Amino acid sequence: MPFDQSTITSVEPPFWDGSALQVSWTSTAPLGTVFQVYVDRALAWHGTSRWVAITMPRARARIDIGAVGPGEASQDFSSMLPIAPRDRVDLKWLGGTFLAPADDDLSGFRVFGEPEPGAGIDMTKPLAEIQAYPGGAILDGFGLGGFGQGGFGRAASSYRWTSPPLASGVWSFAVVPFDAAGNQGEPVTTSVAVQSPPRAPGLYADGTRLKYAYDPTSRRATLSWNPSPA
């Protein structure tokens, strides 16, 4: 039996107990059924319990719970799961001394971005600075790094930067090398479409997100909340 979510009838809101994230659910499946829990499409747990304590994700994450057949407890069914929208941008690039503005004196890279989608890249305020060679150890050059990836006979090292959560839209970024004197080289730009999951309603002045009014005559409660932040 492949990964099956049809018997999961409810999932309680996860809560942090100070050491782990507690997740519990109810299911119409018979006792002894094996369940799997995936966190961002990675198998995090399997067993017959209907609750689990997992490591707190570093950021907002999608959790999928489903039943599997006998002998399938550790089988990876992540390919069956829908791809959750990502609200972060993950930039990866190759770089090395060949990108230094002058004299192979590369100190690092600056990442620039937009204040909002379509507003244009603000080249005056870097979002981050990534050191080219932490600790001063040069990682590219003859016999080092990815030979030839930086041009004929030149090596390259891999770099990466992940953005904070972003609103939905098409965001543009620029990665710029700089040297020890602060001189910047040529920027490399890219645009990434972000589809952010719905955010919680905006806060009221008292810090709550939900208000209600009760009409004793009709015995009806009316709920109200603010729009979600952009």
C-alpha cells in the first residue's frame, strides 16, 4: 500500500514543548497501522503511535502524515507528496579569485535585492555579505576547487545564500564580488518567482488575532479578523 492520507481525520495544531515539536492526529485506520511523518518532503518518523515529537524545523515547514502498509515503514514515498510553495529564495553560484575586481584580491560577495517585488534592486544596501575564504584559506586556484569552472584553467568554489521569508511575487537579486578595498566587480542578476503560503491574520492592538461578538437574541457569535500581512 503506498502512502495513504485518506484515513487521517484530523491533525491537532503542533506545539513546542521546549525540547521538541509535538504533532498528533486521529485516524480511522485500525490500531497497529504504521504511519509516516514527512517534514518538507523528508521522512522524519515512522511508527504505530498517533503522536510524534520531532526536531523543531529551522523555518516554516510543511508536515505530511499518512499510513503505509506492512514492511513499508522506512520506504521513502516523498515523490508522492505535493510540492509545497516556498517563501524563501535559495541562491547558489560559483566564484573564485578570477572574479576579483583587481589583482585576484577577492574578499567576498554582496547580495542585493528589492524592497518589494518589481521595485528594482537596491544596490546601496546589501542584504548579506558572504566571505570568499573564511579563515583566510583560499579554496580555489591551481589544483583547488572545480578546475576549469571559472574559465580556462581557472578554478571555482561553490557559494550559497538563503533569503528570509518573502511575500508572493517575482523578486530580483544581484550578487557582486568585492575586494579588500571594498571595490565591487560586475553584478550577476537573477529573478525568482516566490509563492508564499497564507500568513496569519494581522495583529490587533491588544496582540490578538481573532475577535468575536455574541448576540444573545439570535444566539450567534460573529468572528472577525484583520487581513493577512502582504
